[in-house]
Amino acid sequence: MEASSLQRVIEELKRLPGIGTKTAQRLAFFIMKMPTEQALGLSRAIEELKEKIRFCSVCGNLSESECCDICSNPNRNPRLICVVQEAMDVMAIEKTGQFRGRYHVLHGALSPIDAIGPDELNIKTLMQRIQQEPIEEIILATNPTIEGEATAMYLAQLVPSRSSCTVSRIAHGIPVGGHLEYADEVTLAKAMEGRRRL
Amino acid sequence: MPLYDSEAVVLRTVDFKEADKIVTFLTPGHGRLSGLARGAKRLRSRFGASLEVLTHGRLVYFDRQGKNLIGINHFDVLRSFQGIREDLMQSASCQYLAELAMRFVPEREAAPECFALLLGALGQMEAVKDPEALLRIYEIQFLGLLGYAPRLDACVQCGRKAAAYGFSSKQGGLVCGSCGSALKDVASVSRGVIHFWRKASDLAVNRIGRIGLDGRLNGELKQILHRYLLYLLGREIRSFTFLERLRKEFGSLRAAR
Ligand SMILES: [Zn+2]
Ligand SMILES: [Zn+2]
């Protein structure tokens, strides 16, 4: 039986995170039964993604041009920079529609045991930006993990040594819709610490 | 399936697939244990923020015969050491201690003293003025627990006492001048270093954070201990490299304040 093209799709799908042999087989069969137009649409979308998408040379966000839509938007506040670990985090914050400043994507967090130090992150460009752009505040929105915290503390020491920008850290606490009794003690303590006056 | 229950400290977490984590613990009864925490990456996971590196907790797990990974049932936080996480030097120092345990403590072999030492260091880290002295004492005691304590009262090769010694990683101890002249890896070692090494070896775990160490002596001791650890491990200790970089980068800044 000549099933090699199907087998190839299965093998390629298995490279994706969280996809094992069974899921890959199911997806491959699904694609096989799809209308040709839809299946080709998927393959073209992937092709375009790889051809067009790159990292913004200013902030490191995903972009279809040298400079991303956010960096080139004159209505975004150039004095406010939100530093995040991944481009996915930019998307998450953009979905809130609440932040009007610009971003800087580090592409990771400091993790000494994995040999990810400051040079492996997009920090050099950030240091250039704080000297060249009219930035007044850097908001550190790295994850509340040991790696994210270390990254935030590293930048909180580095930035003031190179500029007069204010450095702030996003608050951590109870998720909206969550219940206090189910929150772990660390989250609760952080939420208490980050309280504000009403 | 029987459930086991043990005290544990999280040494390392690695993301696995979309939502899971592989977590490595140090336990007193079974040394290093790695397990799969299903759904741990999800924001509302039942593990909450508990499975974070350096967290001390109570681990409930199952262990299937023939499987390398344990199944993590739950992990209740006893101490999160939040203060350490919020200080860059302390955090990097403790991540270094965790890496030492990752690399040196064997899997599934009892290591109650290594566990007590790590927990003791984490408990005292927040209160120390400079983590460096604590790190040196830790390295000395940790090496001793692993069976690598050097002979400090005489030459390890000929057994004679000498007026001055060198340190050989390969021989695992002090060597006298004449024995040392035939060896290639001998580093000079001062009386101060030998004296501190002896004193540090005998300290009770609850006192390892209370001893000071002057900068010059620390520099000398750090180099000898690090070379010895590298020799034993046969590979770079990445968190040490990171820690040294931080010292270089921010050391002058700190002094200026
Ligand atoms: Zn951009
Ligand atoms: Zn000798």
C-alpha cells in the first residue's frame, strides 16, 4: 500500500508540542478528508507565516515588517515600555486593550541551570532603547516564576545604572473569578502585599 | 497503588508538552526523585504556585515499578522562601545549590544529610549579609557528605606533615612540596584556607549561615573548591558561571551604594 504521503504528514504533525502518534494520525486523516481548498489554505498559511513573520528589530515582537505595528504606531505612548518574556505575552496584554505603551520582548527568562544568561536574552537592544528613546517607565511583566523574578530583579538593577527610567513590576495575586480559599499561600501573600487603597 | 509521603525540596522544573512539568525533588529518604506533574503549567492547576524551584513541601506520590518517573499526587508548601526569590544574589546563590544537588546527589538513594544541609542553607540564606561565606561552607560540607572530604592534616600522598601544602583535585587533598612537584594540578593553598576548611567541616547545619569570611580568603577558597567540584563533575556548573557574572556586573554597583 502506498501511504507514504499520509505517513509524511503524520510524522510532520508529531513534531508539534503535545501531539503524539494517535493525535497525529487523527489530524492527518482529518486533513485528508478536508475539501481541497481548505487543506491548501492551511498549507499556504503556514508558508506565508514562515516567509513573512520575523522579529521586530526594535522590540522583538512578531512582525511582518522590519518594525512591528505597535512600534510604528504614533498613537502608542513612547514613554512607557512593558517588558515581557514572549511574543505570546504581548498578544495577551493587547487583548485587554488597556495598555497604551510599547513593548519589549526578551524571548525567555534568566535560567542559569539551562545556561540562559543575560546575553541569551534580548536585553542589549533594551539597553539601547532606554538611551535612545524618550522612555520614562519600564514595566516588568515577566512571569512570577523563579526565572521570571530573577529576570525582573536583574533588569531592576541594570536599568537604573544606565538611565533615569522608573522601573515597576506588575502585581501578582488572585485570578479574577477565583476563590480565596483555593489560592495557595504564596499567591495570597503576594495579593496582600499588592493591595491598594480604595 | 500505594501512595508515598515525603518531605522534599524542588530542585528543577522543566516544561513538558503543553501543560505538564517534569519536576525534580531532593528528598531525605530517596535522594533525587523526578516526576511528572500533569497540568502544572495551567494557571488554575491544582499545584498552584507550589512546584517552583526551592520550595520546601510535603510530596505525596506514587511509584510504579519499572518507571523512572514518579507520579506526583500533590505537593503541599511548607516554606516557599519568598524572600530568597526577591533578592537576585540570594536567588542565584540558591539556584547554584540546587544545581549542585541536581548534579551530585544520586537518584533513589537515601540522602538525609544532603537534604538537611540544603534545607538549612535555604532557611539561613535570607538572614545572611553576604551569601559567599555560606556558599563556601556549603560546598565544603556537601563535598564531605558525598565522601570527597580532603585530608587536611597531612600530605594525602606520603602522609607526612609539612610546613606548607598545595591542593590537588585529582588526589583529593593536600600535598606536600615534594609530592606536589610531580603533580600537574597543584594549586597553592594558604594556612587560612586550611584553617577555614577544618572549621567549616565541623559546623552544625543550623550555624552555617553565621560565619563570616573575608574577601581575600573567600577568593582563594572559591577557586580551589570550584576546581575540585569541576574535576569531580567533569562538566561546567552553569549556575556558578552565572553567579560569578552577576558579581562582576553588580559588585562595583553595590560597593558604590
Ligand atoms: Zn516592535
Ligand atoms: Zn607528600
